[in-house]
Amino acid sequence: MSAAFNAQQLLGLQVSVSVTSSLSLLSSLAVIFIVFSRHNHDPNKLPGFLSIADMCLSLFTCVGRGLVSEPDSLGCHIQAWGIQVFFIATMLWNTAMSFNVLLCLAFKWSVDDLPKLSPYYHAIIWGSTITMSTVLAATNKFGDAILWCWLPGSETALRMGLFYGIVWVCGFFNLIVYVFIGYELWKAQRQLKNVLSSSSDLSASKVTRQSDPVLKYARRASLFILAYFFVWMPASVNRVQNSIPGSQPLYPLFVIQAITEPLQGFTTFLIYFWRVLAARRRYAQTDTMYPDEFPITTSEDLVALRPFDTLTNNSQQQLQQQQMPLNNSNGLMSTPSYQISVNSLKPIKIFDEQL
């Protein structure tokens, strides 16, 4: 298949893959260092496991076309094996994080119970990906895929069934979870506004003046969805085009794929540190938050809020007490501030303001 391009074009693909893979490798190392640092007391390490998969993937893709010249060699098969394992693993770890959010919102799981699922995630993700890739290697299905050693163009059915099919099933599941989180957030916000507005016009106006959390959530969810499409859409389009009978490989599509597909670790890095910095700025400004300023984000942020009707009785009583007028030092009735403590509304923090 590489014969479709000349030596200069193949060199351009090699450079593109190596540069973007190296960028993802460094980015993944940074995330791993933060997540597994002794200063990070968050027991849930799923973003770290995701970044480990990203890092290993970058090691295999960084080689690029270095082993393609001998498609039947052990080195080429090892590269193809690693690419198949870790590409699928990164998608499954993202899906596991979405599944955690779904458990908390839809099934009211406790955050403290989530780390207990990690051994099962490891068994399923690594067991399925390693088994799949080992079978492909043992049956000699790997070869020259132009950008690197992987499933060649002659294995279109395997490409679609064991790779891109998984990509878009996981992507669709994550999208459904994003929509569900947005709906739960919208419902909780409406209930909270109704409670506040029934007690005081001031409280309702205070909530209204704050930026709409649904819009905030939509922007954040859009970021993750766009990142997913940025990484996988060019590759999917290119591989579908390759599978059309009688079609010739298109060099521009391969260039775009060579630039975007290895950037998965880098996109994780950008989203991770953007959320961490945003959270630190917000918490540095105030210890309290308005009702519509809770850090509700997408599955990669993994911060969720139970609907208002699921709050404990103590939490609702605390909220009602905060809405009652208070006597000031002069014996006059004063209107309270309607800032509400984060603890009073029991936000579910799955990860520390990011992933």
C-alpha cells in the first residue's frame, strides 16, 4: 500500500507521526506525574490509567514507518500489536469514566465505592485488548498500514469490526452520557431556582444573575466531543475511503490522520490542565459558590451533582435555614446572602475538578 506514495511523501508522514506522538508522550507523562503524585489524595486514578495507555500508545506510534519496510518481521508485528492494544484501551478507559458518572447520577452510587470498580476495569480493558491483539498477531493479520504497522488495507472487515466499530460505539455511549448529565443538571437547576424564588425574589435574582450552568456545561461537553471528533473523524474517513473497492489512497487524508490520530494524549493533557487551572482560580476567589456555579462538567471532568430532590433532609433543612431572614446587631431583620456552601448541596466529586 505504501507504493501509492513516493519517498518524499512517506517521509512527510513519518515526520508528522513522530512529532505528534512525541508531543502526546510528554503530555501523558505530565498527567501521570500529577495523578500519581503523593500530593494528590484523590483515590480515583482513572485519568492516570488513561494517560498510561496514552503514553504506551505514543511509544509505539512514535516509531511510525520505521518497521514497515519488513511487514513480516517480529518488530513490525510488535508495533502493530501495541497500537491495537493501546488505541482500544484509551477508548475503553474514557468509556469507563463515563460509566462512573452514569452510576453516580442514574443509580446513586457513592463516590467512595467507585475505586472498587478499578480492578474490574483493568481486567476487562487489558484482558479484552491484549487477547484481541494477540489473536490478530498469531494469525498473521498485521502488516503495512502506511502510517505504521497495523491491519493492512486487505483486512478491511477486521479494521471496521475490531477497531473503528469500537471507536464509534464508545463515542456514541459517551455522547449519551453527556446528554444525560446535561439533562440532570438542567433539572436540578430548575428545582433549586423554584425553591429559592418561592422564598425571596432576591434569591431568584441572585441565581439568575449568575452565568447559566447549563451553558457552561454545554461548552465543556462540546470541548470533549470536539476533541473526540478531532482525533477520530479524519482517521475514520481515511480508512473508509481506503476500503472502497478500486479507490486509491489519498495523500492529504493520510497527512491529516498522521497529525490528529496520535494527539490523543495531548488532548487529554490540555483538557486536564485547563480544568485544574480553572478550578484553582475559582476556589481561590471564594469558599462558597452560587447554586448554578457548581463544577458540573463532562465525564472527563467526572464531577456530578445529584438532583435536588435526592438531597438529604439535613441538606434541605440547611438550605431552608440559609433562606430565613436573620436579626442583625441592631435588632432589625436583614436579608441574608444567598451564597450556598458546596457542602450543603452535596456535590459528588469523582475526581478533583478534572477527569
